[in-house]
Amino acid sequence: MVVADELHFTRAAERLFVSQPALSKQVRMLERQIGAPLFERDRHGVSLTPVGAALLPHARRVLAEWDAAWEAADRAKSQQRASADTSARSGSQADPHPEVPHA
């Protein structure tokens, strides 16, 4: 998506802290998986193909959902830790051998 935002492979690579050849290789691999080019590359620059333009909003939604999933997991882990800390401090663990009154 950064290439689509920048429409420039070198600037996109810089934003992603990767080399431009590595980024180009990843894009080519994705294009092979999809079976169509995502970008038009020529000496004037880079532009989205119709397939790239069609895929872009879906890719944005997938990444937004992935971010939301990570945030939900982080919240659940925090709640789980807080619950474990609270029960350890309160000593509310059940006695595995409770005394049974004799009649």
C-alpha cells in the first residue's frame, strides 16, 4: 500500500525501511500470485493498473482489520494479566483440600 500511496518505489522503500530491490521483488511476487500487474512502471513513474486500483480499498480494509485484531488481542492479554495479578494478590485461590465437617 505504501507504493500505491507514494507511486514511487524508492520513496516507498525508504518509508518501509527496506531496500528498493527487495520491495520490488515483493511486489512482483504479489503480482504473480494475483495473476496481474498492480502497477504500470515506465520512465515517467509508477501508476496503479485497474487491477491495482480495484485491490487497494480491499487491502486497506484487511490491514485495518488486522490492526484491530492485534489491539483486541493486546486488550485481552492485559485483562488476563490484571485478573491473574488480582487473584494472586487476594489469595482467592480455592483450597484443593477443604476441611469437611464431621457429624
